Amino acid sequence: MIQPAFFPTLPPEVEDMDIESLCSALESIRRPLVQAIFADLYRNPFWEDRYGETGIVHISRDLDQHLDYLLTAVRLRSPEYLTEYFRWVRHSIILRGMCTRHLEQVLESLASHTGAMLPLETSQALSVFLDAARASLSYNHFACRSLSPTIDFIATQVAAHIYPDEAQAARRELCRRDILIHLSYLMDAVEKANPEIFFGYLEWLRAFDRKYGISTRKLVLTFSEMHRQIVQHLGEETAQPFTHILTHLPVLNGKPAAAQSNGGYRSE
């Protein structure tokens, strides 16, 4: 899958660091680090609801694998090695019913916890590799590249539209985080030229929201406002790949989306 001999050496700003000491420091916190990242992810009921007991085992293994590749990249002095790995992982997780934002959250949590658990100099050295991994998750499609810088603002605006009262601030913040996930699935669908990525997620989401007392009407309002905000910020022509999907949402009309693999975490 990955050919490390093709990659250049570590950037000059960290080329003199003690590689083995860095790897030893990272290995020494492996277990608490994996547990902390796992706990961050599982604060969102998405994971347990969508992947069940089987997911608990496999997601922990995935996190261990990410650390294995990070350690290999450090030993090779090659951030590009980690870049290629996360490009491959991104494709893999989308097939499992996840989205790019989920992988970004893993990297954010990894950076946060290594920063807290390791000395500053060590965590700064690791940041070179983690920054490279995050950069690998950039989109290639022109519409996705146009939308990416605006997603935080759009999520904030949509959440404020759905929950305008100050008394609803906590719910508004949860809504904002959810909308970032919605937008990620939408961009993944455009990037892969496969609307079923979004439709399959939406089919699960409707059942999930119903379980937690969120009406389909609320979901329709959310996606309607997302549509409006995307057009407002990108213009109709650039927004067209997104609006084409958002105006053809079969699951909101009571029609099931085509079957989509949710990645083999389920045992059924």
C-alpha cells in the first residue's frame, strides 16, 4: 500500500531530534492515549448506535493502528508516510459509513492528548507529522475546496436558525457539531461522486433522531437552511454539486436510500 522509500526525509526544523527517545515516549503513553481518544469519540452516541459492541473492539484496534503508522513515520523521518496512510484510511472509513470529519476528530484528539501527556518539545515534534496527516484530508473537488473554509461559519448560522433562543444554547451547540458532520458527509459524497454516501448516512440519521426525540421536520429545516447557506456563500453554480444532492433526499420523503455498507463493524 505504502512505499516509504519514495518519501523524503524529515523537515529541517526537527531533523536533529532523538527519534528513538521520541518513539519511546509515545509508546510509553500508548494505552492511556488510545483510551483517551476512544473516550472523546464515544461521547457522541453516533459510535455506539451505528456500530454497536463490535465497533468498540474494532475502533480501538484502528486507533492502535494509527499509532503504529505514526511511530513508523517518525522512525522513517517521513511525515509523507503518514500522509499516504491517512489518505488510504479516509477511503476505508467512508466505505464503513463514517466521514472525513470523524478522522479529523481522531487527529484533533490525538494532538490534544499528546500535548497534555508528553513534554512540550516532544509533542511539538509530533505535530509535524500530525499536521501532515491533517493536510492529507483536504478535498480535491473544486466545490469542496470552496466550501471547506466556510463550514464552521455555516454550521454556526444553521444551528442559530434552528435554535434561536438563548435558553437553547446547549442544544444549539450540539446542533452545530452535528451540522459539521452533515457537511462532511455531503462533501465526501461530492468528492467521491457518490450521493449514496450522504443518502445512506441520512437514512441512519433519521432513525437515530427519532430515537432521541428529534422530529423529521427539524431535520428538513436543518437541511433546508444548509442548502440556503451553501448557495449564499458559494453562489449557485459552485454550490450545484451540493444542492443537487440536497434537493434529492429520498429518505426525507419516506423512500429508503439504496443500501450502503456501514463498514463491517456490525456482526450481523
